[in-house]
Amino acid sequence: MAPRTPEQIIELYTPRMPAEMWEEIAPFVRDVVRRGFTPSEVAKAAASQISIVASMVAWAREQGLPLDVEEIFHPATVNRYAVTLEGVSNCTRRSRRALLTTLSRRITRRAPWEPRRETLRAPPPRRPYTPAQVAQLLWWAPRQASAVRRQGLAAAVALGVGAGLGGTEMLGVGASDVRVRGEHVIVRVRGRRGREVPVRPQYCGAVLAALENAGGGHLFRDPVPRVEFVGKVLGSCEVPAGLRPVTSLRLRSTWEVAMVQAVPLPVFRDLSGLTGIWQIDAMVKRATRRRRRPWTAAELDALAEAAPW
């Protein structure tokens, strides 16, 4: 009968290696697995763990190392095993090294492993601004204490909420990148995600005001500063507490949440410059879920006649 529980797998596991080698290292391997890993209820996980440890220990013995956890699970030894392992992909090498590193930290006492690094988690994303809050930001822009803040805040709100530009992209927008076509305003975005974005109608005036304020130069600041300057300027702006923090990410997020609910997804992808599905997934999660009322006849007709752009 095949082993069914994790403990049975550990006890009965037999790898593909010379029988004499396994007979020599088996007690050591089982002890390391039991001490180094949190007991798992998943049999497949236990099989994977003992398989990797057995491979590591067999390799170490072939290198002439004794059955000593401090020598076999030394940082340099673990790294050399992962780097020299044959017949596997780099993804597998990284996965094995990560698992063995976690194990080694638990079972060694003298091996010079660095202290575990504190995880630097990103702060939770701020809620997108409401139209009323955007109006407040635009009201506060010309009332900032310095010309740099006045110009920067006005341009950032106009380009972020109006056209979905990120911080780096805002810096690159010059007078020649804004053009009027009939009743519409279009912003050209430069850089690796170059594109043309029609400005949301309610913010065309804000973009044109920022354009006029730039006097033929760049809308955010001339000369063009480093990208961290955007955060510095927006962070120093004096606005009510309910509008803080003002960041280029939050301004762009406001545009994203509005547009993803207004245009087909392929069109949104092209307008936003997003290239990865994980980026779009993270953005969609920021959209407020509303209770759906029953479909109207007009909406059903529109859905039935919908065609790709």
C-alpha cells in the first residue's frame, strides 16, 4: 500500500540513488525534515520536502562533507548546491534555494545566516478621489504658497485624473504634447508606454489651464526634474486632511477606476498603458462594487448590439 500520511511518506520515502548512499543518509535526512519543517497535513508537500533535502544531503556527501547540519546547511553550501544542480531550470534552482534557506535558518545554530529581513509591505492603496474631492484639489491648486506647488498640483491633478498619467509620465508632458481636436483635448504620453489619451471631458479645462500656466514649457515643471520631485511637491501641498495624501498613484487610480467602468477592456488597456493582467486585476479591485439594479430594456438592447471597438 502506498504511504498516505505525511509521516508515512517521510518514514517510507526511498529516493532514486544508490542504496548504500540512502542507507547512510536516511536517518539524518528524516531528522532534518522533521526538525526543520512545520508538520504538514498535505502528503505531497512532505514528499517534496524530503525529496529536496535528500538530494541536497546526497550532493553534500559527494562533495566530502560530513553529516553535520552546520556544514551541510551553511549558506555557501546551500548556494553552491542550487547553482551547480544539473538538469533543472533556474526557476527550480530558486525555489529549492528558498526552501533550503528557510530550513537551514531553523536547524543551524552556528552557520552565519543573516537575520531574517523584515518584510517591507506596501501601504494599502488609498481610495480614489470622488469628483467633489477632485474639484477641491483644483480649487486649492492656485492657492498654494509657492509657484512650484501651484503649477505642480494643478498639472498633476489635470493629467492624473483627466488622462491617467503616472508620475514619470506627468514630467514629460510639454506644450507640444497637448492638442485640441474640436471639443476634445488629447495628451501625448512619451516613454516606454507611449500613447495618446483623450482627456475626460470634465477635466479638459483643467488640462488647458495647466497648459496656459506652463507658458510653452512642460506642464509640471521646467526644467524637467527627477521623478521623486513629483512626490515631494505633492506631499508638501497644503490641502485639507481629507484629501491627503496627494500622490500621483492616487490621482491615476481615480482615472483608472472611472475609465475601466466606461470603456471596453482592450480600449482601457491601450489608454492606460497597462501591460500585465495582474496590473489590471489589482486596479479592478479598487473599483467600488455597487448593488446592481435590474437591467433596463434600453441597457439590454445596448448589450445585444455591442460590437468591438
